[in-house]
Amino acid sequence: MTLALPELPYAYNALQPYISQATLLFHHGKHHRAYVQRTNELAAEAHLTYQSLEAIITKTAGQFAHQELFNNAAQACNHGIYWHSIRPGGGGEPHGKIAALIKACFGDYQTAAKQLKDAVMGQFGSGWTWLVLDGDRLEITNTSNADTPRAHGQTPLLVIDVWEHAYYLDYQNDRAVYADAIINHLLNWEFANQNLSRWEAENKDRTRYDAIAGIKQPI
């Protein structure tokens, strides 16, 4: 079975006025679709047709002979994370376990939000700004072009797309206003909590993480 373009978790007009329907129609319907289609073509040539995106990324990372396949698979994967990293009525103060971890690792949400925006603004050219778990600590990091934290052993929790096609129709070259719109009005903290819970389930021995997050183990 070949990879299929995932549906958006909301309607094309659901993120207005912060991201327009026109942007989503181009971004999801054309850019993301093209990455999925090209991944399928190249995966067939590499005999990886029945592999997941994550498996393709792992098997092709750092391999010059498969750089185009890695780029397209990683872009398809990154976009899938991005659609769920934003939602109508999102943004602002986090809640749940991610809120406790942000406080432990950054001091407070305002500091984390500033670092997140600074990272968006500091990305030279196209790329992505991520909130990840690196080992057992939260980090804000950037990747260029199609690169992804999955290729570096990090666990993505949220991402902001910093390619121009993510914001140019709505904000032209004003990346700062786009960053504010995402952070203040669209970030999906529930998705971050879901990813954090999944990581916890896969990492039973996390004593240092629990100490950092202030989580008490049951007696």
C-alpha cells in the first residue's frame, strides 16, 4: 500500500483569520500532496514502497544516494506534524504535563514563547522550528529545508513551518506577524501533551525526566 495524503484535522477555512483558506489549499493540497506523491515514486525505486514515513526517514538519513527520497519523506512527515501542531482556538498558555515541563526547562511560558519566536525569526531561509524532547529535556531547535528531528534522535512535540509557502499569501515577508499568530492563537498544546504521553509510554525508565518535570512516581 502506497502512502496517501492525510486529510487535514479541520476544514480549510477553520484557521482564519490567522491562516487563510487559500494558503491551506495551496500548502496542503499542492505542496504536501507533491511531497507524498514524490515519496511514493522514489520509495518504489528504492524498494521501500511498504515502509512508513518514519522508517523511510531512518533508512535514508545521511545517505547521499537517497537524498531526494529522504527530503520528500521528511517533508511529508514534517507537514503531517505541522497540521496537528495548530488548531482553531489554540495558542497561549499551555496546560497539562507540557506546562509543567516548560516551567521546569524554561522557567515560565513567556520565556519559552519568546525563545520559540526568536527561533522562527532566526531560521535563515526555509525550514522548521520545533519543540522537541532531546533525551529527557525540552529543547527549541531549528532544522533547515527538509531536515527533521527524527533523523537526530529527538522526539518532536510541536512544529512551526518556516517555509515561505506557509505564510507568504497571508503575511508576505512579515514572518514575525506569522510567528505571533501561530504562537498566540493556533498552537495545539493538546497535541504536544499527546506526543509527550506517547513518549512516556515508550520510555518507562525516565527517573531523570520525572525529576525535571516535578512528576511524582507512585509509591
